[in-house]
Amino acid sequence: MSLLLTREEYESIASGLALPQGAFIDGELRPAAAGGTFETINPATGAVLARIPVCDQEDVDFAVGKARAAFEDGRWSKRHPSERKKILIQLCKLIRRNHHEIAVLESLESGKPIHEVVTVDLPETLRCLEWHAEAIDKIYDQVAPTGDDALAIIVREPIGVVGCVLPWNFPLLTLAWKIGPALAAGNSVIVKPAEETSMTALRVAELAHEAGMPRGVLNVVTGPGEITGRAIGLHGDVDMVSFTGSTEIGRRFLEYAARSNLKNIVLECGGKNPCVVLDDAENLDVVAAHAAQAVFWNMGENCSSNARIIVHESVKAALLERIVQRTRDWRTGNPLDPVNTLGAIISREHRDRVLDYIEQGKSEGARLVLGGSAIEMGGGFFIEPTIFDNVRPEMTIAREEIFGPVLAILTVSSVEEAVAIANDTPFGLAASLFTASAKRAHRVARAIRAGTVTVNCYGEGDITTPFGGYKQSGFGGRDKSIHAHDQYTETKTIWLDLSDMEIETAID
């Protein structure tokens, strides 16, 4: 990837973009059958960027039919693994070639700072796609230990037609997390991007076709969840759905599966993630830097955001002072200006929802330390980084996922109390722990019920580590790592009875 450009250069790219305005089905952009469209909005200005098709049941039926035909005739599912790998690698090359355009599309539609898109989202997207591409011809099937009278072969086969339903907070990255292993396994895929962020998925689908992806293998249907997502969830010829989004909508996909063909459902849903800081935590400046990163990165619109700091009373005051200092470095402004580290909230509605949570925090008695207000800037949807102290575990801001730049600080007096509060949530996606003791680190990390626990840092691991949650944060599979391939395949046992077969030997 090249170095960051200037704001003026990014704005020039934005002014010359040809914005995708069709769904991508069977190898080409096309309007919705009924002609319906919706507006996609720039959160930084409130202006309309483009009109995107509303794909209804007819469009989803058409996409599923094309995906099924592609799967059954084997143009991708039965293609040699090395050939599938070659096409996915070529897709990565095309994304690199067009990365300035893709980065600007992502920033315009999501409100993300261009700095984050260029330095984090795009590189991680490419790393994910390349990793799964390289795994295609390196995942071996198995032979079970049977004995001489039988041969048992355990093989993976692609599951069929896969629906991938994406969130709006990481459009490119979650696209890669899902299509990488799904396509690597040989499936046909139908992507339903979030209504707010459709354009980069459409552009990547175009580039996949240019890279040699056969028609019908990768399709993108656009529209609202209650129309397009519902049609995918209820479709009897979709074999599985991988969903990332809210727990509320995740429940609906389970209902859709029950009402249709009992399709496999993989859910990655919400989180209310704790950052546990014990009394022996070393270098509070480093802890504060990680804590600020964890809650303010991507404007707090992050399911793995550490929105709760659970800190020992002996270090709370010193840590809070340092977090406030670090927060002042998070500059909010025009997402296309690379000096800014905070961009716009995804929509007016979501901005108002976050502000309502801030008001609840005040009314329930938490102490507002920093921020707490909307920022009026160019018609866009911005919120100050916000910190609350004296938060009690029963408060709304300590229990519900805010999905915004709002940090709640809870004070404890023991390790046991910290673990109890960390686990006192219906979610279990991620957590962080800061301690100088290796014994404490291991014991507390094992005691916290979350899919990922980082020690003395904030993060989600890397492409080699599985990502997903406990409890209402999701189930059914994991994104990332070799484990992601499991959910997109069926496991088949082939048992060969050798007991009655004569063994003939021939000597030439």
C-alpha cells in the first residue's frame, strides 16, 4: 500500500468517482427488478451520495438461482484448488491497484477516517483474502484410524449457496472475513451489505469478476434488512447464512431458518466488553493509550470496543487522568483529512441514539468527565469522545451496547469483584486485562467468559486467530483463522469396507 495522500488529493478522487448504482448479480451490475432505490448518505455532510437498488424477493430469487446454477455445474465448486487460489490472489492485486478509489468509497459512505481505512481496514482486508486464498491448496482431508478391514476418509465439501449479511461499521473488513473462507471452500456467495454501506462490496464484486471469478459465484444484493435480508434468511435454496450485526437481528435469522429450510446460521453479534485493570498493572500511560484506542477507534462503532473499564480503586484516579489526556489527542473532523482520527457517526438516527445514552448516563448519576455533546460540523453527524466516571454495574451505560465513543469507568476493590462485573453481561465477545502477574493473567483470562481476551494490550488477535463470542454475542462458528473454513463446509465420512475384497498381486 502507498503512503497516505493529502486531504486535497482525497477530495479530488472523491469528486471524480463513478459510484456503483446497481446490484451485482451473475457477473454484472443491474437495477432492481421493481426499479426501487434508496439513498446512501455521506455521514460527514448529510448529503446524498447515490441511489442504490432495493432488491426484493424477485431479485433475491434471481441471485440465488444464478448462485445455485454456478454451484451445481461446478464452475467454481469443482474447480481445481490452485485455480481458485489464483483468482483470489488476482482479486487482491486488483484491490491494491484500485486502493485509493476503494478507500475513498469506504470513507465517504461510512464516515470512517481515511487514515484508518488506508492504514488498517484495507491492509487487513487484503491480508484476510490472501491468507484464505493461500489456504485453499493447503487444507488436507483426513483418514480415520480404522484398521485393515476398512478405509474411512473424512472430507470437507462446500456447503452450497451461502448468504453473507454484513454490518455497516467495517464494510470492507467483514466482507473479507466472510467471502474469503466461503469462496476458498468452493461455495457460491450472495452478499447483503448493510443499507448504509453498500458501495465497496459492489466494487469488490466487480473486481472479482475482472479477476476471473465465474458468473454467479459472487453476487451482491442491496437493500434494507427487512426486505433483502429477510428474503435471504427465508430462502429455501440458501444453505447457510453468516451474519454480523446486532443481537436483535441475529435472533431474526434464527427465526428465518426455523421457518424455512433449517439453514445453518452463524452469528457474530453485540458486545459490552470489559477492560480489567488490576492494581499491579504496569505503566499506566500504556494502559491509557490502549484504553482510549479500544473505545474511540472507529468512533466506538465496534462490537469489540472495550466500553467498560473495570479498574482497581488504588490506580483508578491515576489511570483516569491519563485516559483524559490521551483522549484529547483524538481529533474529530473531515474523514477525508488524514490528520483526523475520529470521523462521523454512521447516521443521524444513530447519533441521536448515542446522545440518548449519554443523557441516561447523566440522569442515572454517573459523573461526566469529558465530552458528552454533538459536534456541529458541515451538516454531518459527529459526537465528542465521552468519558463517564462513578458508573455502577446496574446503570444503563454499563449494561447496554452503545456503539459510540462513550467510555464507562467502574471501580472495584478486588480481582474477584472485577471478574464478577466483567462477566455480569449477556454478551461475551471480547475483553482486555492489564496485570504484571503472569499467574493472574492466566487465571483471570480463563475466568472471563469471552471469545477473545487480550492481556496487556487491546486487540482482536490477527488473521490466524478465530473471532467470535460467548452467550448472546453469537455462536455457530468463528470468523478468521482456519476455523472459519469449517462453517462454510460440510464434513462427509466415506467408509470403504475392505473385508471381503480379494487382494491380488501381480508381478510383471
